[in-house]
Amino acid sequence: MVVAAGDGLYLLGWEGKQIASSSKILDCTLTSAINPVNDSTWFISTFGLTHYWMTRRDGALAFSPLEQHITNVNRAFASQTGDVWLASNEGVYVVQRHIFNSFNYPGQPGFIEGIAEDVNHNRLYFTNRLSLFSASNTGQGAGTATVIYTNPAGYFQGLQHHGDRLWATNQYGVLVFDNETLVKEIDCSPYGRFIHDLFVDASGEVWLSQANSEVVTSVTPDYVVHHHKIALTPGSNVNVIRQGPRGYMLLPMARMVISF
């Protein structure tokens, strides 16, 4: 397992559910995400200027920096065609192995907080702090970014598209859009503060990472909300939730990994 920490990337070895070994494999600070592109390639985005390709060949990991410098990649995802889309302080970018393009749609703000893709309708969604935007995703950067929702007192962070729905976190709640129309609001303010990440699992259930919270919240496709109490150290919270072949993994602020 490769894990991003504040001072670099680490390779963890496991014995059962216990971490048996760890070694630093890359000196890079402030990693924002490890994004799988295919079975042997990952894109490492950071909150700095330098970002990396990670490849696996003959069981060994190799790293090469992206030639272009981009300030603060806040979110990234790999499309079904292997393109890596970046939401950065400078706008939206798409990266292929040897191609780099800036997608500056008319009406697009400079600072982009989150990004997601609707592959069935060739739409790209992205957010700045206050607004949610929609744009055509033809691979050419054509078209205009339009605002589909604004909250002058809000703050967008997480963004995921699944099925026909777009899920967005805004401060202490979740907004759900269908056909670019707001259809559901879920208030999580009684359970913590900012929701900084959300994850859609294989069944379509949405999992939320919330600051200052002793629970992990999940929302079913039928909008049934569940709160799962997690044993955390005082002052900690879950930053990331992801699903693997044998269950879920939670990464809290503390020096621990929780799986269930």
C-alpha cells in the first residue's frame, strides 16, 4: 500500500490487519491525492508546484515529475479514457502521458476546489468556493461554463458524480443534483463541521468525511442516512474513506488506519 504523508510517499507492508513495515519512496510534500490511471500508472497531485507520475514495472515503483508546474492541485480524477483532470488554483487542466492542456472555459473562475465528470452526457462539473459550474466535455475545451448553483454563504469542497446524480458537499451539508437541478439537501451540522471529502462506493452509497466528528456518515441511493460511530483519539477526525475488495478503510488525523 502507498500512503501520502506530509513529508512524502510511504510504502506500507502488512501482516493481517497490522502495519508491519514502512519506507519512504518519494520526497514530496503536501500530497493532495494518489489517482489511479490504470493497473500500472498513478498520478500524484500535490498542494505545491510539482506533481508526479508513478508507474509499476516488474514489481518496482518508479517516479517521474510532470514537466508543467501547476499551483495547488486541490482535486484530481482519471477519466475512463485515461485522461487526468485537475482542479487547481489556476483553473482546470487535463493531463495525458505526453499531452498537457489548459481548459479555460469562458466564465470559469481561476481557483477550482472540486471536479467531477458525467461520462454518459459528456459533462464536466467543477466548483470554486461559492458556485457549482457545468461545462461540455468534448475533449476540445469548447463551450461555456455555466453556473448551476450558488450559495453566497457556502463553501464547496467534495464533488462526485454517480449514475444520474451529482453529489456536492457545501459546508456542513450535502447537495444532490439530478439533471443539474437541486433535488435533495442533507444537513450534517449536528454531527460535525465542514464535510471535506465524499466517496461513492460500488453500491452507490455515499460516504462523508467530516471535521470534528465522532461518526462516519453514509447515505444510501434512497437517501437513508446512517451514522457510524468510530473509535477515534480525542480531537481527531476521519479525513478519507475508500473502499477495497474486502471492506472500507478510514484514514483519520491520528497515526492509525481503521478498516471495517
